[in-house]
Amino acid sequence: MLGEISETTFKWLDERLSLSAVASAAGKKKVPLHKQSFWYYMGGIAMLLLAVQFLTGILLMVYYIPELSSANSSVLFINSQIDFGWFVRSMHSWGANILIFVLFAHMFSAYFMKAYRKPRELTWISGLGLLMLCFGFGFTGYLLPWDEVAFFATKIGIDIAEQVPLIGGILANLLKGGSEVGQGTLSRFFLLHVIVLPLGLFAIAGIHLLLVQLHGMSEPKSFQAQAPEKKKYEMFFPDFFMKDLMVWLLAFNVLATIVILFPWGVGPEADPFAAAPAGIKPEWYFLGMFQFLKLLPAHIGFIEGEKVGLLIFALIGGIFAAAPFIDKGENPKLSMFFDIYGLMILIGLIAFTIWGYLA
Amino acid sequence: MFNLTRKDFIRVLGGFFAAIWAAFATYPFFRYLMSGAEKKTGEDSQVTSLSLGKADDFIPGSSKNFKFGSIPALMVRTEDGAFHAYNAICTHLGCTVQFSSEKKHIFCACV
Ligand code: HEM
């Protein structure tokens, strides 16, 4: 009886949506099994965390008020008055940070496994776009509780944006939306955070995931070099998918546990006319770059130090992004160069971040 | 009579735990949305009386809609000079009622 109903329902949908074509395509997808297979889960974890961000973000908007005199108290209200408000808020704050951490792992694992090589150049580029968008989410979201730390961190961030060559002034004004960081900034950051960036994220994530389905999982060189009978695969559906589900469950539960043990607090309301308190720092994922900029002298030659710093970032990042177009896998020396290059970036990033913490 | 295979047993058990997990995972979000309506704002509970002005300002047969805490209220001074105050929420559809001084009765415009 039940089986009959679901069979007819499936048939009805299948005739209209070609479900079996999709199912048979998914049924063919294979995932290579090797020592680094573990990293194939990272993109999926990012997807789960993204879903958590959307859900909790929508819930926060139910009570959050993007207005200068209410923003901080509305967050405080969520944290202290609304049932499980602290839970939802902390899921969103912790989730954001863990998502960015997972994205770093995803990015560097794809990089070192050379997954960016043909035909996956656009997967790589769209991935970098997603990371930039997530940085944007982090930067704009940080201001929304309108607490002291957020206020001054945003001032610094906009100040740095102002140093971008040529368009810096325009960029800073567009972000600020007023002569000073104030209601205009809060409104704009809110809109960016809840409408503009999500739309961009949907579009680019769609492309990213479509490309992943199109290409299947990349196979590392060491795996490709194996004799055909030694190469092991597992079916994406149901084997890998089942494990994916388990990893999602684990990731969600780990997040919930962290949230319960270390709920996210609210700082004192920002006072635009008070002196900056000690220890203003950007979020950890900007901290390395921030520390690097701090080390530069005010002027290098004719140019301001920060401008030089941003140009250096652009150069380093540009080469990193261009890796698939230079390191095509034909030249072992180039391949080696990019291995070392990536390693230096990774070590530099970690070192400057720790330095920023201790400074 | 009732033949449960090992596989079915595991399935049912798995579904059972999944359902428990889902309940635990969704309950906080449900409570989060519910508690907005349940929270009393300080205003509601505190107001027990308020002044609408001098008694002489209201001629007999006049009325005034006003705010009582968070509740819409209606004060009517009848022809006999007596003051009457009501909760102005209509019992029919929850609109706010008013007083017609011509027809001398309370009515709701939401019909
Ligand atoms: C919101 C952000 C992102 C989501 C949701 C996401 C999702 C995914 C998923 C589900 C996969 C397939 C499974 C896997 O390999 O892990 C994947 C693959 C891939 N992603 Fe991402 N990703 C994101 C960001 C990035 C970033 C920042 C990069 C690097 C710049 C990147 C580069 C790649 C590459 C090169 C692959 C192909 C890996 C392979 O075939 O071995 N992605 N992504």
C-alpha cells in the first residue's frame, strides 16, 4: 500500500522532472579512495555550516533591529530574554568562524592536492570568490551588534579599504554611507550581510557545486600513478553520501557542543565619542594581514605603507589565484614551486596570526 | 505472526534515534520563535491606572480611544455624566471599537 503510493508519486514526478536521469547520473559518480580522501569532506562540511548560517541568520533577523540606538540592545535582548536566543546567536557567531576555518582547510587541501588543475580552474576561481564573499559576511556581520570592539574594528577596516589604490576613497565612502561610521554604515552593512552577499553566494555556490558534479572528484597524482587494478573507488551514492551525512551530523553536534560550553557574549554598546578601549583587534581571519600592515612603516618611498602592504597582498593573492593557469602539471619544477609557495603562505598566515594575537 | 528481520529492526531503531535527534535539534528553534509572543514587555504589567486629563474636558456623550499599557482602550462619558472605561478590543475579530456620539453606542468599523 505505502510502497504503491510512493511508487506512483515517484512515477508522476519522474515523468515531469526526469528524476531517474538525475539519479542515474548521481549513481555513476565515484569517489577515489586514498590516504587524502579525508579532505573530500571539507566542501560538504562547508555546505552544512552554510545551511546553519542561513537558518540561524533568518532567526536572528526575527528580533534584531538594525538601528543605532536599538542594535546593541536587541542583540542583548536575544541573548538574555528570548528562549534559546543565546543558542541561536552563538550558533551563528561560532558557525561563521568555524565555516571560515573549514574553508581555509578546504582551500589549502585543494591547493596542495593540485585539485585546481585542468579541468577545475573555474572550480578554483569560484571557490576563491566564495571565500571572499565569506570574508565579506564576516566583516559586515561583525558590526551588526554595534558594540565597542565592532565599532572600532569597522573603523579600522574602512580605513584600510581607503588605502586601496585608485578606488579606495570611493570604496570607503560607499561602505560608510555617511561622514562617519554611524547609522548609514549600519544600514549598509546590514543590507550587504542579509541580501547582497547571500544572493552572490547562492549564485557562485551554485556554479561551484555544478562544476564539482560535472568533473567528479579530482585524483591526486600519486593515485593516478597507481596500476588500474590497485585504484580503489567507492560509489558516491549511497556509500560516500552516507558518510557525508554522518560527518554532517558530527559537525552539527560539535558546533552545538561548542556553543553550549562557550556561548557568545555581547560587548558594551559602542560610543562613537569615547576613546578606543585597549585590545581592539579584527576577527582572527583578518588578524594575520592586519599584523603585517602594522609592521610596515608609515611611508615607503613616496607611498603610504598600508598602500604598499595592500599591493603586496594583491600580488601574493594574485599568484595564488593564478596557480591553475601557471602550474598545469606538465612542469615538475613549476609544480614544486607552487608547493613551496603555498606552504610559505600557509606558514606566514599562521605565524602572523599568532603574532597578532600576542602583540 | 509478526516477523521482524534484523535489517528492519535496525532500520526502525535508526529511524527512532533520528527522530529523537531531530526533536532535540528543532526544539530550541521552535522555542526561540514562540517566546517573542510570550514575553511580557515591562509596559504591560506595570500600568494599572492612568490619567486622561480633567473630567471637565469630556462633555457628556463624548469618548476617547487611548492606550492602556499595550492594550487599546476606550473611555465613554455617557449623558448621565458617568465615566466608563473599556478594553477596546472587539470580541468579534479583534479590531478596535469606537463610540458613536450620534447613535450613542459602541461599534466596530471592521464589521
Ligand atoms: C562556501 C564555500 C564553499 C563551499 C560550500 C564549497 C563546496 C564544495 C564541495 C561540496 C566540493 C566537493 C567536495 C570536496 O571536494 O570537498 C568542493 C570542491 C572543490 N572546491 Fe569548494 N566550496 C567552498 C569554497 C571553496 C574555496 C574557498 C575554494 C578554494 C579557493 C574551493 C575550491 C574547490 C575545489 C578546487 C574543489 C574540487 C576538489 C576536487 O575535485 O578534489 N572551494 N567545494
